[in-house]
Amino acid sequence: MQFRRCRVLVTGGLGFIGSNLVRRLTAEGAEVTVIDPLVTGCGGKPFNLEGLERQVEVASCSIGDAAIAPLVERAELVFNLAGEISHIHSMLFPERDLEINTLSQLRFLEVCARLNRGVRIVYAGTRQIYGVPEYLPVDEKHPVNPVDFNGVHKYAAAQYHQMLSRMGRIDAVVLRLTNVYGPRMALDIPCQGFFSTYLRKALTGQTLDVFGDGEQVRDPLFVDDAVEAMLTAASTPGLPSRGYNVGGPEALSLNRIAAIVSELAGLAPPRRGEFPADRKAIDIGGYRTDSRKIEAELGWRPRTPFAEGMARTLDYYRECLPSYLDPATPNPPCKLAHSS
Ligand SMILES: NC(=O)c1ccc[n+]([C@@H]2O[C@H](COP(=O)([O-])OP(=O)(O)OC[C@H]3O[C@@H](n4cnc5c(N)ncnc54)[C@H](O)[C@@H]3O)[C@@H](O)[C@H]2O)c1
């Protein structure tokens, strides 16, 4: 992989996955520009890029703003991670999710296609588009049946990438990521999925809750492995496919995931609880990715076992927890509810 001196644009680069990607790219010698206005309710933080202030230019505007034109024009490579990940937020504020995950993407891609024809774009798609799996593991042929607005809106954005690629106006690849975890995930925003909640509780000494019977499987993907998948997709010439499912190395039940996190954090065993109604309505049951296509075509596979990735994640937050969570408010209120 050769990113040295490559002019790279990362949208959503102050967020969880984006900032880990930016750190890796700068370590490889890339010249990185970030577009991220730190949207309220999303997971971005300036602290995620602490120490890189002189190396990385950060444009504090939306990817839907006209101001991005010169940044797009000079980019040799684009990683498009701008987005809202919360399924609950999407159900509470669907038009907000539409604006962030779809309309802004449409505006952004039109600028890319107009000012930087044929540019390679790696888009962070989601497994949420598949909805409740009809079979496991979920491959790329699985029907698309999202259970929430987030899944619908992210699917539309993924389709924009693929349609414009078919027309030859951009050269995009969509990676449908499973649940990603690791350092720099936001901990101070409720409704961002169970990993954020588990980490917040684990780091503030609270017992973890598992909803339902806890036997739903997930295949957690460590963020370094997700970054590696993106770099691989970015640097493969003549991509054989425009879309790949990207999952973690192990299928673990939520009971097992919660037990591993609790053990690593020195907590009491997890508790069983009833599903809150808002979560139950959009629960997808069990999910496991079939990542064989990306392995066969691009040579990527996940490498980090869950217990190892989670131990590294907890170590990271122990060093700098106050930058992610006010210990006096271990269960922070929803920022969206307060700002809208
Ligand atoms: N975290 C996961 O488990 C996961 C799983 C599947 C897909 N994804 C996708 O990966 C991407 C990154 O997710 P994350 O977990 O890092 O989320 P995050 O919330 O930590 O980061 C997203 C960043 O995007 C920024 N952003 C939002 N709207 C923007 C806009 N219009 N212009 C520029 N920036 C904007 C936010 O300010 C935030 O910093 C998202 O597109 C998400 O849908 C994440």
C-alpha cells in the first residue's frame, strides 16, 4: 500500500472510525484533509486527532456545503465516512437522518463527479441495510430490508455511489461494516449502539445489561481491521466489485460479549433485562457477516480477536477517559433531545 504524499480527503474524520483512519494515513505519510463540522449527536471530537493539528487540515463544514469544492478538486483519494450511526436517533428524527446520511451525500457526490471525475471513493456503508437476516452468515446477495430510517437512508447513499460509478463519473466502493468497536468511539452520546453503552458502563464501574435472552450473535470488528479494509479497498486498482460485506473474525452471543467486557473491566457478571420498547422495535436479532467475497477479491480478512481488541480499547480509555466522558455524568442525557 502506498499512501505517501497522497492527497487524501476524509469526511467525518473527527469521528470514531474516521479519526483512526486519519491517524493511520498520516503515519503512512499521506497528506490528509478532513471535512467534519462536529454535528451535534454524532460521535466526532477534536481530541480524536490530538497531536495532529499541524499535519491535518480540518474543514469545519458539512460535505453538503459549497465550500468543499476546492478540497474535493485537489483530492487524489476520498474516504467518505461522514454520517450518523444511531438507529434510535433516525427513528426519533428521521428528517435529520435523511439530511445527514442521504441529502448531504448526494450533494457531496455531485461535486466529486463534477470536479474530480473518476476519483476513487471508499464509502462506509452498513450491515443495517439487510435488516433482520433471512439466513446467516449474511452475504452480498442477501435481500435488502432495513428496519429503520438509518438503514434506508444509508442504502440510498450507497446506491448513489454505485450508480455514479456505473456511469463512470466516480470510482466508488461500498464497504458494509458490521458493529465496529475500538478506541475513539464516542462514550458520551446515548443511543449509539450497545458497544458505546457497554464501554461507558465498564469504565464507570456499572454492571452491564443484556436485553432479551442474550443469544443474538454479533461479529464485532476491531477498528484497526476496519481501517485496513478501507485502505485495501482504496489501493486496489480496477476493483472487481463495487460492494463488500465486512465483518469481524468471531461470531459471539451478546451474553458472551458482555461477559468478556465485564471480565476485562473487573465488573460483576452482566444482568438480563427486558428489551426497552424503542430498541425492540428495530432489533435485527442475530447477525454474522459472510466476508468471503472481500477476502477472495481483495485479500482482506479481520485479524483481531475480540478479547484482544476489547482489552486494547479499555486500555486506551483508561488513559484518557475524561476526554470522552465526564465521570460525574456516567449516564449522559441525549444531546439531541436537549438541542431540538
Ligand atoms: N461505528 C460502526 O459500528 C459503524 C458500522 C457501520 C457503518 N458505520 C459507518 O461508518 C461511518 C463512521 O461511523 P463512526 O462510528 O465513526 O461515527 P461517528 O459518529 O463517530 O463519526 C461520524 C462523523 O461524521 C461527521 N458528520 C456527520 N455529518 C456530516 C456532514 N454532513 N459532513 C461532514 N461530516 C459529518 C460527524 O460530525 C462525526 O464526526 C458512518 O457513515 C457510519 O454509518 C459505522
